Amino acid sequence: MATNPSTYSPSQSSERKQLQQQRRRLFQETDWTRFDGRGFQQCRPAFLKTGAASAASGSAFAAFGATKVIVSVFGPRESKKAMLYSSTGRLNCNVSYTAFSTSIRGQSSDHKEYSSMLHKALEGAIILETFPKTTVDVFALVVESGGGDLPVIITCASLALADAGIMMYDLVSSVSVSCFGRNIVIDPTSEEEACQDGNLMITCMPARNEVTQVTLTGEWSTAKINEAMELCLDACSKLAEIMRSCLKEAASAPS
Amino acid sequence: MGEMEVDRADGRTASQLRPLACSRNTLHRAHGSARWSQGDTIVLAAVYGPKAGTKKGENPEKASIEVIWKPKTGHIGKLEKEYEMVLKRTLQSICLLTIHPNTTTSIIVQVLGDDGALLPCAINASCAALVDAGIPLKHLAVSICCGLTESGSVILDPTKAEEQKIQAFAYLVFPNSPLSVLSKGSSAEDDEPIEHGTITSVTHGVMPVLDYFNCLERGRAASAKISEFLRRSLESQTK
Amino acid sequence: MAAASTAGGSGGGGGGAGGFGAGDMEVEAYRRLFPLPFYERYLQNYVRPDARPLHRARDTSVALGPIASAHGSSSVKIGDTTMLAAVKLEVMTPSAEAPDEGSLAIEFHMPPICSPTVRPGRPADVAPVISKQLSDVITSSGMIDLKELSLISGKAAWTAYLDIYCLNSDGSLFDAALLSAIAAFSHLQIPLVSLNDDGRVIAVSGEQLENNSTIELVNKEKRKLSFQSIPFSLTCVLHNKYILADPTAEEESIMETFITVVLDSMGRLVSFYKPGGSVLVHSSTIKDCISLTKQRMEELQNILEDSTSAMEE
């Protein structure tokens, strides 16, 4: 975090570092309370809404605590001219952040890593054969980043795909956990993610009991991995229920 | 500062334009080109086309106009993007776009000198270059910059130093139509003659509404002079 | 929709382009194939396909404070056009030319989610142009006194970064962006700062202030910006003699001549923007557009007041 010497900003980088170390020590202990008062195995309240953007074929908005994401789906539409013929449809994903999404103002930019991870998470769930020769574009904008961004993006994107009427084998839901010493904490905030020892994210189609993506970072024991996976899968299926009821509500509401 | 008489650094009266100069066919590889200068503001415009095909997103049933702005130095920024857009839309409105459907005509604008009223100068240069390239036009267009001083008087064709000093200014584009190939303009059903209309208006700075109308009137009156100059220089070089 | 199609029907009788009568074709197909004749049938009856009279703007709503992490934020909806704006303040050293002034940095973004025509990596052509116009209008209108952003003369001043995101694009983007900018600035709460021992400016939280009454604040007052005059805008598209206020994206694409008028609260002209277009404007049209903008300004002032009072409740 190099600060430009010409700026005069109220930076407290040394204090911030101290604070982080304090937290890291705190999180190692067996018993601590999370800043938002949640239990270790308690997810943030999920707010989901479909169909906010009229310019898109389908769209969804997700707010999980401080994390707010908008996803618009365009298509199926004509593929780029340079693309070769394909008998199955194509999926194109892009994730970008707003300039004000994080506490330090950055340049709004594309997130290449998340774009490709979103693509991989969704690709297996979409029935690409139903739109040959064409492309479905899934564009996500992280309005505010408050931790657990990628799982929220994936969940929101699958809801937007459903809103656009794109054929899928099942809804895709995603949940992540952070590992601190002996503790596993579900659906971490960005403060928690900043000092985690490891992270596990699962993306799955709960109704089919199929996992489309697993990412694991940091140091884990096998037993821990099992425990974390169970937690995530259970949360995923519950999240999918919320997604389903959101879609049902939108379908039954008079448009 | 005088009430109505404005002191200008170069000794001009309020409604006096800087010396105009226009030469056509200055570039050999372009399909048409023109160099237009108003005092030390000099712009070179080159026209390439019509070339086959339009870009994605453009209406293929019409000819497409593309404007590329080349600043004197440095990179193209937001200001140049705005100039490109205003220039493109202004030229679109004077070209007969239905004659060459599904083609693209590129206008490249190279700034050689900027001493105020840059966009009007570029519009005048592009218009002359379009004529030079033989692109079918509904009518000619002439552009002028009207400045509004702190005392509320209008000065025409301000220099860069004047532009920075004045309260507000307006870039205006008027049609020059008495010899139009169209017997009736699209707005001929209006009672007002076509040359009283405004094609383009871009303003900077706050001004009372009345002063804007004043600018329009003064600009339109002066545009007749530029029109006449443009016509004369086009005719003299077509022989 | 039902009301609109009856209006179209009553326009009736011949005039169908390309040899088709309207009756031979579904309304939606006719609308797509012959957009201009479709619109002209409505315009004859002084109504638009969305049942609006020509001079009426779409429903407009303003919400303050949607972005918790920003110092000021707003979301604005004009019809289906949605904008999200946030202001973040950072302390900078003021420039030598203006030691008593802060600065503004305004950026308008059109992310790919907002419209089918924007693709990642290829920004929309209009985004930088709207960015520039917003900067010009906000700066030249004198809405924000940059001196109010000064903290310590010559040493520290705020730079206000205003980022506006178009979340859904359906016409009149500049109007919605300007309204969201004004709303975000009116919601702006300048954070309290004090000097630390090294002479650096640091933020002070409310908690710190309660615990330690010896903290000397640099900016005890001046927590809100006082607006000198506020610019309001209205975009109209022109077609023949018709003036359509607050056009949708469809209307903008079919009738390509548009005018954006910006007036300030004192009724002065901040900008009269008409970039080309096939329709020429005469002074009567200019006057009409200016008076429509005046009417719109009153509407917008009320909407803004309502949003601030809704915030305070």
C-alpha cells in the first residue's frame, strides 16, 4: 500500500497494521464474537431481487450484508464476428468493481480472475445446447465490496440467468468459509477475510447434488476440509431455497 | 472597460473576425482535404471515403460518418472526445446520408494551431474538405464562436486569451443554404427560413437567457460573412 | 400498454410505410420494422407509446445514502434510467495557484451491465462526453464553492471524487447523471478531521471525540456544502414540430436530434447543448425548450426536497 508522497491523506497505515495483528491474535482464540454479532455458523441475511434492469434480458441484485452486487444478462445474442462456428452456445462473463466499492478509492476495473472463475462456476450448469451459435453475456458489477464477493457474484449471476430465461440444469449457489486456527467461520466479511488462515468456497447445484467449483486456499487439515465442505453444502442448499422463493415471488407478482 | 465598445488585445472591434484563409486539396492521398485558418487557429481536415461497410452499431441503411480528432500535441482526452462527437453529429446533419448507404466516410481533423475557437474552425475546415471530396451535402454549414464579456457585450471569434477571460461563450453552427440542391428543407414547413435555424450549439459558462439569444443573433449575422468567404474560396478553386 | 395501443389505433387510417397496413401486422412487429411511422401516429395525437403527453418527463425518484462507505451518495431513477452516485473525500495538498481551494474530480461510468451496446473493455463513446459535460456544468454553475473544501490554507484541502455509475440506460442519461450528482453532494457529510502530532490531517470518529475532549478539530463547522445555485437539466428530442421531453432510449435512437438545456436556480442558462441532428432549431423552439426546463426544474426541486426530508425522518 504505497502512498503517494505528494498526498496529504489521513492515512493510519501503521495503526491499521497493529489493529490487524490484534485481530489475528483474537481470531486464533477459541471463543470470540464476530463484529456483526453473528455466530460462527451464521450467514449474513441475504437479500435477492430480480429484474431491476430493463435494458438487459435478465438481471438480479444481491445484498449480503455490506456486499452489494448487480448482475445483468444479455442474450442469447449474436457472437462476436471473429468467433468460429459453434454448435453449442457460448458463455461470456465479466466482473468489475465500482471505484467506491472498497474503503480506499480505487480505479474501477475489471477483475480478470473473478471473471474466469465466474465463467467456470456457471458453465457446467447452463444447457449450452439450447442456444447454438449465439452468446450469453453475464456482466457483474460489485457496487460495494464487503467480503465473500465471489460467492455472492456467482449466486446473483445464476439468479439473473434464471430471470433471463436461460436454460439451466439447476440454480447455482455458492458459499465460502474462512478458517482461523481451530475455528471455521462461514460467510466472512472483508475484515475477517483480511486475516484468515485459509478459505474454502463451494459452488454447487443443490437439487442435483453436484459441485461445479471448489476453491481452497491456505493451510487445511483433511478433517477440517470435510467439516467446511459439509457446512458450505448445507448453506448452499438453504441459499438455493431463498433464490427459488425469490424467483417464485417475481413470477407470481403482476408485472 | 467601455460600455459597448470592447477593447480587444489585437485591436479588433467586437464583431470583427480574424483573417480567414482556406486552401483545398492540400493532401494528395486523401479523397478530399482542406486547411482552414482563423488567425492563429489552424486546422487541417482530410476526408477518406466513402469506403464500403459500416461499423457495428451504425445504421447500414445510411452512410456512416466517422471523425478522428488529432490534437496538436499529446493524447486524446475527454475534451477531444466531445469535439469528435459534436463534429460527427454536425457533419451527419449536413450530409445526404441516404445516397451512399452502408458506407463509411472518415474525416480526420489535425489541429495545427489553437488560438481559440478551435471547434468552429475544425467544423469549417471539415465542411470545406467534404466539398473537396465531393461528398453529397444538403447544404454547407458555417461555425462561429461568440464570447460574452463580463460587461455583457458579445465578441466574435475570440482568441484563446479572450476565451479564458470571458464569462461565457457559445460555439454555434448555422446552415448556409441559398443554393441547396433540395428545393425544400426538412423544416421547410416552418414559417422561418432555413438559414435562421441553428444546427449546433455548445455553450460554456453561465449566461442570462437573453444574452444567449443575443449571441445567436450576432453569430448568425456574422456567419453570413463566413458563408460568403467559404463559397468564394470553394468556387475559385473548383475552376 | 393497453391504453397506448388504443391511442395508436385511433391515429389510424393509411399512412402505413412500405405498403403494409398496420392491421396486417402485430403492433410490436410494426414498431420494430417501421419505428418512425409508428411514432408519428402517436405524435399526431400528442401522446407517446408509454402514454405520456409530449412534454411530460417520466416518474423520477431520488434516494439518498445507498452507499454506506461513501461520504455522500444517491441513487436516481428517471423512468427506467438508473444512476448511482457516490462522493468520497480525500485530503490533498492544494495547488499553489489556489491555496484556499479544494478540487472536484467527476467521472461518469457506463459499465457493461447498463446497456446491451456496451461491451467489457470497450467503453461507450458517450461516457467520456457526458463526464466532460457534467464537469463543465457543475464547475461553471458555481454550485460548489471550492473554498468550502479548504481545510488549512496552502496545506490541506479536500478533493471530492464523484463517481457516477449508470446501472440501467434508457435515455436522458445526462439529466439523470446531473440529478444524481446534485443529490450525492447534498447528502455529503464532510468528516471531522484534526491535526496529529506530526502535523498530518487525520480523520476523527465520533467515539474518539467523546472519549477525548482535547482533540482540536480543524473543521468544526462546514460539515455540509452550501449550494450557491443548483443546475437542473432537461433533454428533449425534436421531430418535425414536436418536442418530446425526457426521451427514452428508443425515442433517442429514432429521432436523433436532441437538445439538453441546463438552467440554474436563478433561471440563467448554464448550457444549451445541441450537437447537430437533422432538425434545425429556431428561436421559438429554443424558447419552448427553455420554458420546459423551467417547469422541470420546479418538479426536480420538489423531488430533491422530498428526498432530503425522507432522509431526516
